[in-house]
Amino acid sequence: MTGRYEVCSEKTVGEAELAEREKLAEQVTQKLLLAGFTPSRRGAFPGSGGFQVNVDFAADAHGGVFVTWHTSESLRDEAIASKLSGEESPSLEYFRSLTKIMQSAMIEVLSAAGWHACDAANDMNPYAIRVEDREK
């Protein structure tokens, strides 16, 4: 259920920090499952949506644990086609709204579980959530 990001940075965290991140990613996955969220099974079950937890092992500010919500592939494909055509279709608006709503819901759930969860402020993945221990 969790994945690793490819790292563009030359510096990566050590094994101890990586193990901490992977442990946090597994805990995040479990809390989202307990809350009733469905994990993304992109590719395994075409058309399904859900959450995905990733560990980025970069040693800079881009590294950490991230959660992203994925809509169904059919809705995503409709939204992309709409965006590429230059038209603001109802499916594009629905995609944007749904993704933002699910991001907000997961931030609330993860915050209630005791972590610091916030928008990752990533232009390449605008709805990604960064999750950190409260002590950090």
C-alpha cells in the first residue's frame, strides 16, 4: 500500500531515518484504513480510486511521508481531456472539487490521529499531503 518516490536529490536520508519514515507511512496507512478510506489500486483494478501513501527518501525539504487521493481513472481521464481541450467541463470541476474535499478530509483524519498533516505545497502534485510526527 505504501510506495517509494524516486529521488532527484543527490542526498538521501540514512537507514534509520528511512526506517522511521516507512514506519510512519505504515501507521498512516492503518489509520486511513480504520477511518474507512480505501487504498488506491491503480492498475490492479482499473477505474478504482483511493488513497496512496508514499515515502520520499530525499534528505532535503522534498523528503518525507506523503498521502494523495486518487479519483477513479474514468473521472481523471474525463478531467484531463477537458483540461486539454481548454474547456471547463462539469467533470473537470467535479474532479477538482472532489480531490480538494478528500484532501481536506484526510488532513482532518490524520490530524485527529495525532500527526501534523498539511498541504505539501507541491506544484507537481497539488493535492499531496505531508505527514509528520508532531514532535518534528
